[in-house]
Amino acid sequence: MIQKQKRMKIKLNYVTVLAALFIGINVSAQKFTIQSMKMELEDLAKPDGDRDYESLMKWSEETKLNTKTSNSPQMWYYRGLTYLKVSTLNNELSKANPDAIYLAHDAFQNALMTDVKKRITEDSEANLLNVAIGLYNKGYTAYQAEEYQESYRNFEMAVPLMKYDIEGLLKRNNLTIEVLEQMMAFSAMNGGEDEKAKKALQVLVDKGTAEGSIYANLAKLQLKGGDTTAALMTIMTGKDINEADKTLINMELDIYLKQGRSKELIEKLNGAIADDPGNTIYYFARAISYEGLGENDKAAADYDKILEIDSEYYDASYNKGVMYLNRVAVIVEELDGVYKPSIIEKSEAEINIEYKKAIVEFENVFNNNEDMPLADKVVLAGTMKKIYARLEQMEKYAEMKSFIESN
């Protein structure tokens, strides 16, 4: 029994020594593999296109899966470098590995987390900037291909990597966080993901971007969602930074116009016209606002100013004619229940005056606007025919009747 026990003990020790030896060999082998990756990747005499990427990717997977090297910062670093270089090759290998840039991203991040002694931290951060460039390029390619979810993903991944651009290398090449955030917003907008777009745009607004289109696009999305108050606040914020931005000015005026806030709108339009007296849109909006307040003389003056600036601005002439017809409707409404001949006669005279003013404007549109759609012209002819009948201008009445019948 004693001898057997001795032999068993010797045998057990022998097995233990063999196991330790095997583990030691395995660890050394994996470390040697990492060293092989290092040598292959850092060989300055070899162009990137000539490196043995098949072996590098194979070694990368082996060392990642081995428990003895899976937590090695060097393993993660050279894995990241391998896939970063693969992503830039633009050949069959890079096409076969479309996720290479993402693998590089994750590997360098893991290298930073495991590098307790900070031996490869600086190099990892520098290469994460290269990853940011790769993500931007991949995102832009997807954006041009209208693959908006893919482009958003890449731009979003690149944003946090910009913190490593301490020396401003990417900034000097016009790649900034703001550029990436704008591309995120445009990707989301084009992809129909309004909430993502609003979030990205709001970040830029909160940073005080000077880009007027950012405020305008955010306001449009807010209006689309029915939040007029938020849209106006966004526009006002943008105007505080760039008060002369025409897009923001026009959006604000449009909101006031749609809300029927005529007095506020007129005040803002007065300022806009003072800064840009040749802008027919501002006069047009102010004329409509004056109409809303019943100040037809001021409205007519603005319509006349538009035609003075641009004689072919036929919408101004048409609107002016409609304004006179609306005045007729008011006079008729005021006559309801009135039977006194003198009052009726006076009102009839006023109505004829309004009709005469209206027909002048409609004739300008009918005779001169060559771009007017035929269907619209037929409708206008019907209105003019009734006015001619009222004014007893039967020859012109017959012309309109014939035009309508022939079309």
C-alpha cells in the first residue's frame, strides 16, 4: 500500500507538471501570435495593401477567443489596427468584411478599457480618430445611397470619438461634432424619423449654432407635429443669432399669417420691409393682413407697390380684385332687411364702384397672365361675365361667355 501510494503520488505530480508545462506553452504561443501581429502590422517596409490580412484576421480571432489573451490590451489594439486597415483597402477583402470598421471601433475601445498601465492608450485614441473618419466616410456613402438608417448609425457612432481630436486635426479638415450632428439630423429627416431629427437639431440649437437652416428645419418639424409655440421659439432663437436670416423671417411671418395675428404680423412686416424694400413677398403678406383688419386702402396701396416693383406679379392684381368683391359682399350683407329706396340706391352705387375697381384688376390678370392655367382662367372668366352683366357691359359679357363655352 505504501509503495502504491508513492507511485500514485509521483504520477500525480508528473501530471501536474505536464499540465503546467502545457499551459505555459499555450500562453507563450498566444503571446507569440500577438507579437506576430505586431510585426506584420508595423513593418514599415511593407505597404498596407501587401500585408497578410488573412493571417492577421485569423490570429486576431484566435487571441480574442483564448482565455489567456482575451483581456490583453495589446491583443485588442492589434485587432483594432487589423480591421481598421482592412476597412480602408477598397478591395474584395474589405467588401467581404463590411463590418471591419465596427470591429476596429470596438477593439480600440476595449484596448483603452484594459490598458491599466497606459502603454497603448495614446495610440488607441489616435486610431479611434481614424475610425471616426472611416465611420464618416461610410455614413456619407450610405447617405448618398439613400440608406438613411445606416448613415445615421455611422454618424452617431463617430460623434463620441471626436473628443480625441485634441490637436484639432479633423477640425482643420472640416470634420467636427457639429457636422456629424447635422448629418445625423438630415439622415433622420430624409428617413422619416422626425423625433430623431428633432433631437439632433435641438442639440445644435442648444449649442447656439449660427447655421440658419438648423433652426428652420427644427421649426418645420415642430410645426409638422402641431407645436406652433415651440416652432416660434426656435425661430426667435435663430433670429437672435442671425436677425437678417430671410428663411427664419419668412417662416415667422407665415406662422403669424396662418394664425390670423394681423396686428403683430404688420409690425414685423414693417421692419422687414424697411430692411428689404424691394421684397414683394413682404408687401403681399402685409396687404393680406390689412385686409384682415378691414383696412382696404392700405391693402390696395401694398398691392399697387407690388405691381410697381413687378408688373407681372398677377397674384397681387387678382387679390386686389377679390378684395373689392369681398367689399361688395359686406355692402349686400348690410342691406339685409333695408327697404328705404334712398339707402338702397346709395348702396347700389357703392357696389357698382367696387365692381368697376375689381374688373380692372381681373382684366389685367386675364389679358396678360400667359402662365395662368386654363382651368383657372375659365373660372375667372365666369366671375368677370357676372360683373360685366351687372355693369351692363354686354359686349364684354358676350366675350367671356364665348370663351367659357369654347373652353
